[in-house]
Amino acid sequence: MTINRRSGGRLVSAAVLGALLALGLGWGGSYLKGAAQVWEQSSRSVTVRGLAEREVAADLVLWPLNYAVSANTLGELEGQLSSGERLIRTFLTERGFAPDSISTTPPRITDQFANAYGGERPDERYRAEATLLLRTDRVQAVIEAVPEATALVRQGVLLSPSYEYRTEFLFTGLDAIKPEMIREATADARSAAQQFAEDSGSAVGGIRSATQGYFSIEDLDTYTPQIKRVRVVTTVDYALE
């Protein structure tokens, strides 16, 4: 029997092509399986938030002492403004506050007759308000002096406190505690991630991304504004292994 060489060549070529195709499919299947495993592992993560919080004492006080005077002439008005300023400055310096920690604002003067609009006129034509601002780091001294300000009223100073002129207690030392609080928030986030990993039968890997929230400083409560609560929240994305 004789076999056509051309037919035999085609058979060999087909066999080789089939073998190569089978090899390619096998390799491709292994590659796709491995890629799928890598993709699954890379997509396993947990995003958690960590909190750091602490209480700190205020280290700066802004105490505005606003007062009002009234008179029929501008000259009398100016004299009463000067008298009120002198009494307030004396009150503060007698309690140990430095003169250069006290500043004044220009008075706001109102012509009350001009605002009467045909109604009953007030007894005195002019009214003025002025403010002396004490800026100091002597927090406890201010706390003790505030209730003693009634002595000014007895001397004829018409204090007019309001929300606009409230005493402010501030904390300016945030930069000093920032690094430690960020570490605390990150540790709190990792603790939450570890708990999640244990519940899901995984282990916590490295940090994939992290976002630091802003620091907030608030009064501890309405009655103790001299104590502040500082908070920061971080958001961390951990890989799971």
C-alpha cells in the first residue's frame, strides 16, 4: 500500500496543531485560574474607622466686657465712656492682669432722637456701647474674676453681656498632641479590623489606603467651657489575608 505524501503531511500538521492547541488551552486555563485567585485576594479588604478622643484644659481666654452709657451731649457721652473704661481697666489690673493684655474697640454711638420716628423720645439723646477685651492665658484667674464683675455695676458701669460678648475659652495646643492622637486613632482602627478578620476567618494585612479626618475641639459641656474635648477620626482600608 502506498500513502500519498501530501495527505500524510496534512495529517502530521493537523496532529501537531491539535497538540499545540491543547497545550495552549491548558496553559490559558491555568493562567486564568491564577489571575482569578490573585483578583480575589486583592479584592478582600475591610474599611474601618478609628477614634481618638481626649479632654484638655483651655489655655487662652477672651473676656469681652461690654458696657453702655447715655447722655444728652456728645461731650458728656465721651466723658462717661472714658470713666467706664478707666473703671474696667482698674478692675482688671487689680486682679493681676497685664495692661497690655487689655484692648478697646471704638464705641458705637446711636442718636436715639433720630430713631424715635414721632413716638415718645427717650430722656437722653445719645447712647453708646464700647468693649474692653481681655486676652490672657490666665484661665483660672478669669474664672475667679467673672463673678466679681458685679463690683463694676456698683460703681455705675452698665455692663451689657450677651451672646455676642460671651467669654470664650480656647485651646491652642493642638499641634503638640496631633501625632499621638493620630497614632491612637490608627491603633483603634486596626483593633476593629482585627476583630472583623477574626469573625471572618481572615488575618489583617497591610494598609491599602488611609484618610485622616479633621480635628474637632468642643466644650466638654455648657457649664465647663474651660475644659475641651478633642476628637479625630481616621478611616483605614486594610487588606485581608
